[in-house]
Amino acid sequence: MIPSVFKSTRRAFLQLALAATVVAIVPAHLRADDVDPSHWVIEADQARKLLAEGALLIDARGQDLKEDAPLQGAAAVIWQDFTNPDLPVKGRLLADDAALTAKLQGIGLSKGVPAVVVADSVNGWGEDGRIVWTLRTLGHSETFLVNGGIAALLAEGTPDLKSAKVPGDFTVARDEDYEITKEQLKELIGKKDVTILDVREPREYAGETPYGESRGGHVPGAKHIFYKDLQDKDGRVLTGDALKERLAALGIAADTQVVAYCTGGIRSGFFTSVLNDAGYKARNYAGSMWEWSAQDPKDYPLVTE
């Protein structure tokens, strides 16, 4: 389990804003006029509008941050709810679609009803992006990350929520556009118009193994950018020219295939969500370094230069 290096400090305004609330279910035709389903990241005012109209609110913060300031009434999840329990495949989504369907219906996820996901953008690990990537990959195309996270959502008070129908009626139908396997990644090394990104800390890219990796280093040819380099100090993601310039410095253009990885696909899930929101073709290697580093070094090499 990834240590909480970004562990939350208690924030008084969050404690005041988090009042008892209830989450909502609505008819399948529900839409907020100004929310484009092709986008993965939405602003807090858009999120509040969706929630007022009946969207499902999902609290994706780590358990420690949930305990610090509980969000009553939200569907509470952690990324581990949908993955294999043990290393080295802990980052990978469960292969059993029926089990995943049951889990997602159990939190009230329904087809045609938007899901709004929040986490702590400053102190977390990008869990909101990982859950958005998870639900989009499993076929729920109206799942959104709130720009700025829970602090942005609650800046104007607790949103208006209603009660959810549990179980929901969503059924998993995977979209292969957003994920990649170790075998597929191996075949892309050195390919033209493909950029592999290691979004971990610089020390991890350089070869340190602080989070249980079997070996140190990075995938050959992978470029480095820390996932939080796509955020400002308030946890808001870069957009427009600022994002394009940051990615262009890595050789990424509009038609570049991007594959991101980290330790267990959490930080890279966030990174992938941000890039897909901006119109890039990005996939998350969810197995990431836990899985890759556990393979035969001859077949799945790592480098440190």
C-alpha cells in the first residue's frame, strides 16, 4: 500500500463545510447543459450543478483523509476497491467484470447518471483521477474529476445532494482505449509517435524503490514528469497553452500516443485523465512499476541513466 507522503493536515473550513448530505439518482436523460461528456475534468460550479440535478458524488480520498474530514452521504471508495489485493498486480483492475459490476452497483452507480469524483488535490495521490480513469475504462463515460478537488467543491458550502438508488444499474463494458498491458507497453518501446511517461518522483525515476518495487529504474526510453507538475499550488490542473507547452517540452503533440505509468497506476491514472480531458490520446499502465519490476529483467528491462 502506498504510504501517505502527502498526508492531510486538518482544515477547519472542511470540517465546517462537510455536513450530512445524501447522494442522488435521477432519470437517464439528466444532463447539465454546460458539461461536455468528452471532458474528464470539470469546474466546481459545473459539478455543483450536476449534483443539484442528481449526479452521484464519489469521495475517492484515501482512508486517512476521509477520517480527517468525512464527507457524509457521498459514495466512499478507495482505489483498492477495484483492484487485485496483492503485489505485484495490486495496481491492475480486477479481471472479473461481474465482480466489478456488483461493486459499482453497490455504491449506486447507474447508467445515464453522471458521477462526480473528488479527492484532496493538494495532499492526495491523484486518487480522483484514478477513479475517473477506472470508471471511464469500465464504460461509464459520464464520470468527471472536479478541478481543484474537494476544497474547490466545498468553497461555496456543501453542495445540494439527494438520495441515491442502491443498487445502481450500471454494467461494466470495458473501453480498451484508456488502458494498456505490460505486453503492449513492451512492444511500444522505441516506436515513433509514442511517448512513454514516468510520472513518479524524480528519485523513483532515478532508481530508488521506496514503495515496494522489486527493482529500481525506469522503462527504457521513458521520459520523466512528476504528475503534480500538471497542477498549481491549489491542486488545479493546467489547461490551454500552459498544458500544451508543458507537454510539448516532452515531445508530445496532438497526435502522439501517450502511455503513463507510476508505481501502481494511481498517479498515472490522474495524469491520464488530465491528458484525455485535453484531447490527447493517453493510456494508463495500471500494473505500473509494481508489476513491471517483478518480471524477468531480460524481458522487462529497467534503466537508471
